[in-house]
Amino acid sequence: MAWIIPDTATHQDRNGDVGVGSFSSAMSIVGSYSLALDADLTLTGPDFGAAPTLFNYADFNEGSDGNTVPAATGTNGFFSVIGAGVDAPKYINGGRVGALACRVYGEEAEGNQNYIASRFNTDFGGGITELYASAAFMFPDSGIPPQEGTTANAAYRYLGSGSSMKLIWANENNSTSESDVVFYSHVGASAITVDGNDIDVLMTAVQLGGGTPNTPPEWWVWDQWMLLTVWAKADPVNPATVDGTLILEISNPNGRWRYEKAIPIFKGAAAGDSAQWTHCRIPGWMSQPVNGFGTPDQTDVRMDTVYLASSPKRIVIADAANWEDVTEFCDCPFAAWGTDVTVKTKYTGTMSGPQYAHFMGDDDVSLYSTFVGVL
């Protein structure tokens, strides 16, 4: 069954504003199963096809609140701190999946000491031209956006002109100037761009919604978990000149928003660039609220459920049987992929009621679902 999305920014909500038909229950569960976090879930049929490569998965539930997250974390991830004199990331209570999340920006002590500033890196083990990535972020009420306003106007919590963030940053050789593409780059005015230091994918704002000063757009939330996903697939022969696939989607408690565009993924690549990625940084970079914009303890950035793979083909657990009705979902890391697929079950702390497993095809429209349990 197919879910057809127009080439525009589109809001899909629980009322099924977008979507055609219903999706067949073409998968079934192998053996007995009870819905529990991190349980093995084995699904059989339909034809799952060739296995994607899971580059990295991390939900940061292996530590304890306040402790430092190890440099090597997740399936294939490693942290690096940004700048001198800053601390490594910390585990923190209140995770999207499970009890814990990762605090990647914020001040641990007064006086601009022990300031956390970290990025989570993934090494793909070679060059790739297709990537599916998802990561959840939260900016709690205790802080204001990175480099956004002063203490006096901290209530402005919107994506204003002073705020700058690079949330998902794919690149070559772990460099910020080689084949780099920033997915979810915020440059102000309540807009998200897809661009880079080295290339020019859009260089025009992806206006997903909102845009009114002092008014948070519905597609962006600060103090609740917000899941950002991207699927980027370049033309394999001429990645800088021939259209590829670019799909961005934001999910939060208000609903789901999607932007889709056919565009050369490595448009404007500099001479000598190989037009491929070998690494990804999540988050890539965030401006600190200094130089008249406040003090570092006003920024608090948390991250959870990081998933990076070679294609969007995957199993998700979601809160509705029909994809157009889904409001929350979790990408599930797989342990085996063949005639059957075995994944670790993941779901958020705010999911309730019946849950369903969905197989997402690598064309991003093929969907099959089956009931898995009740939370």
C-alpha cells in the first residue's frame, strides 16, 4: 500500500489529513510477545528485501543521572567536545525512550565553568550517498534557545533571528568543509534550511510553518521531545547536478510535518569534493548564548534516540495502525534482517494504548503494519 505526499510542507495529524486508503496487516509476529522496552520482537513477511546498514543507534539508557556519557557510545558512535575547557556530555533523567537522555549543551557550574558542549559523531566506515537519520531534541523551559535574546526577553522562546543551530550535519572526513550538508540548520526567522559550508542544497528557507515573531510555530516545541528525521538520497552518477530525494519530517506532540523535494543533494559541491559522506555529527554545532545574549546556563539542550542507517527501510513502533493517524513513533534498531526481522522494541514514555509495528519500505511509501501490544 502507498502513502502519497505532495512536494510541499504538509501537516499530517491524528485526523488523517493526508494519506490514501488503509494499510494492509501484512506482517505477523513470530512466537509469543509482550510489549516491553528493549524486548526482542521478531516479524515475518512481507518481503523485507536486502538488509539496510545500521550505522548507529543510541538511546543513552546505560548510565545514571549526572554521570559522564562515555566517549564511545551507541552502536558505532563517539563523542567529541566542542572547544577548550568544556565538559563531556552527561546522562540526565527524563529520556524520550527509557529513563535517561543525553545532555549535550548546558552549564554544570556557575561562572561559565564546566560548560558542556558536545557533538555525537558517527563513522560510516566509507563513503555513502544515501542516509536516513533521526534524532530527538528537547530544549527545556529552564533555558532559552542557543544565542537567543537576553534574560529579560527569555519568554521569546521562538526561532528568532539570533538563534543558530546545526542539528544533523553529514560530511566527508569528519570535516565541516568537505561535502558537508546540514539538515535542520536554523538561521533565524522561524525557518529551517538545508545547506552547508561547502555546498548549496537549498539556500532558501524551508518554511515549515509559523514565522511570527514571539510565536512558536506548531512544528517546533522547546520543552517536549521533538523527533527530527531526514532521508537524503543522491543520484549515484551525478550527485551534484541530477535531482535526488530529500525528505524532512518533524514529529512532536502537536502532530507531524513533512517537507519533500527533488533536488541535487550535493548541489554546488566544490572542485575536488567526492560528493559523499563518511561521517555525521548530531548535533553539529550550536551557538552559545554569550556576547550580550545571556549566560551559558540559559542554554540546556538534550538529545535522545539517535538512529542512522543507509536507507529509510526500517521497523518502527507507532501509536496507530494507519500511518496517517500516527502521532508518535520510534525507530527500532534491528538485530537480524532476512526472511524474518528481529528488532529491539522502543517506545516513548508518552505512548499509551494499542501499539503497532510498521515496516517502512526504502521508497518511503511502502508500509505494512501489525498489532504488537497495549501499553
